[in-house]
Amino acid sequence: MAVFYLILHAAVLLFVVVGFPVALITNHRAFRLIHAGVLAFITLLMILQIPCPLTVLEEASTGESYEGSFLATWLNRIIYMEWFTPRAVFIADMVFAALVFSSFGWRPLKRKSPVEDKVTSEQ
């Protein structure tokens, strides 16, 4: 089960990092808002020094740090960036969050489609 949580953790990390250029290129409203929401949640956890729920699940399912499979070991090293200090990771997150949130100013969201506007106005 720990490997499942680790893969899920890697998928969330990939979504946050790769999702930014995808969001800018496609400018899909829902995708950008979900991406920003996930990043805001992660940033808030870091600011409040609350452990990531996925990290807690991983640790609870193993009872200790990974020493097992190749996949688990390397995903763990990539996700937790063992070669960086916690302060460097926090600074990188804050810079990335500032970039993502500022993008709403220099690449505004698409307006709602006429179909969405019609549905909203009829309610």
C-alpha cells in the first residue's frame, strides 16, 4: 500500500509541476482553478508546517522509511528532494506559487462559454 501512496504522491507532484505550462497553453478555466487550488493547499500546509496527508499515509503504511523496492526508493528521493534543505524547498515552493498565482494576471482565465452563461442566467 505504501507504494500506491508514493505513486499517488508522485502523480500529484507531477500535476503541480507539469500542470502549470499545460494550464497556460490550454487556458482551460477549470483546470487552472483546480491546479491553483492544489498548489494553494500544498503551500498552506508548508506555511503552517502541517505534514502532507499523503506523507502521513505513506509513513503509517510502512512504519518506517523506505528501504525496499527500486521504484519506491527513487520516487521517495525525488518527491522529498533529499539533496535540498527544507528551507530551500519552502523557498522554491513560494517562488513557484507566486509565479502560478501571478499568471492569472498576465494570462487571464477564459471567459465562460456562451452555453455556460446561458445556463447560469436561467437559474
